[in-house]
Amino acid sequence: MKRLVLASIGALAMVTTMGAANAADIQRRQAMPTKAPAYVQMYNWTGAYVGINGGGGWGRSNTSAPFASGGFNTSGGVVGGTIGYNWQAGQTVFGLEGDIDWSNIRGSSSCGVGLSCETKNSWLGTARGRVGYAFDRFMPYVTGGLAVGDIKNSVSGFGSSTATKAGWTLGGGLEAALTGPWTAKVEYLYVDLGRGTSVLGSDTKFNTSLVRAGLNYRF
């Protein structure tokens, strides 16, 4: 009987100890703070910006009679400034952008017996709309609008003529947010300025494909 009582007391003490340990473990688990998942805010493209751009262009030009050239290649560099504004709605980004570039896109060809014709573009500006789709800090976009620039045609021995012409441009690109207010972009634009009056009544066609990189500062 005595052994039975002692065994019962020992079993009760063990159960009591185990219960206290389990209760303490539950309290420790309940006391552990639960860390909320980190919230990462999506990048917002809305706002004004200014920047610089630079790149190069290549295209085709030709001069009509009486100095018919049959067409020739043009190429050269461009560099200039950019200004724009974006509005973001959901992941869609609408924008307006303008730029003005110094240009050295030029080319030449023979255009008669002993004659040479040259076409040159020395400045080029665009005013475009943009529509992009934001993947957080990356935004592919399409763009198009007005293009304005000069077309200079020179004929050896007959002088030169320069006309300012308005045409159109269409293209697309990719812009990425860097650090702070800075973004960078690369884009392609096709530009057609039509035809400009040339020497002795002939006219000169100018179009070009531009590939440019840009760096923008957002406000």
C-alpha cells in the first residue's frame, strides 16, 4: 500500500511538471512577436523631368531634277536636351515629351557630270506623346508626333539652299528608374521631314532612323 501511494505521488508530480513545462512553452510561443511582411511601394512615374540625350542616325536622301542624284545614304550624330511630363494611371503611363538636338546627319553623291550633291541636317526637334506600361521601375513605351528640322542641300558650283521643314516621327523605347530622381532610357525614332526646296528649283528628301540614349532628372 505504501509503495502504491508513493508511486501515485511520483506520477502526479511528473504530470504536474510536464503540464507546467508545456504551459511555459505555450506562453513563450504566444509572447514571440509576429513580424509583418515588408511592404515595398511600387515606383510612381508621375511628374515632370528634364534631361539630356545623344546618339546617331542613318537614312536616305535624294535630289530631284535638274540635279537628280538617284539617292544616297546619310548618317551622323545627334545630342541635345529633353523636357517632359508623365501621368500614371494604374500601370499605364501617359506622357508628353519634347526635345531639341544638334545634328550632323549628312551624305553626298554625284548628281551630274562633275557635280556633287550633299544633304545635311544640322538641327532636329520633336514634340511627341508617349504611352508606356510600368513594370515597377521599368517602362517600355511607344511614342510619336511632330518632327521639325532643317534640310540643307548643296550642289558643287551652284551654291546651297536651306529649308526648315515639319514632318512626323514614330518609335518606341525602354526607360528605367535608377537611384533617387534619376531615370535612363534608350529609344528608336523614325523621322520623316519630307522634301525641302533645293538649288535651282530641285528638291531634296530627308528621312532618318535615330537611336538615342538619355538620362533624365525627375522633379
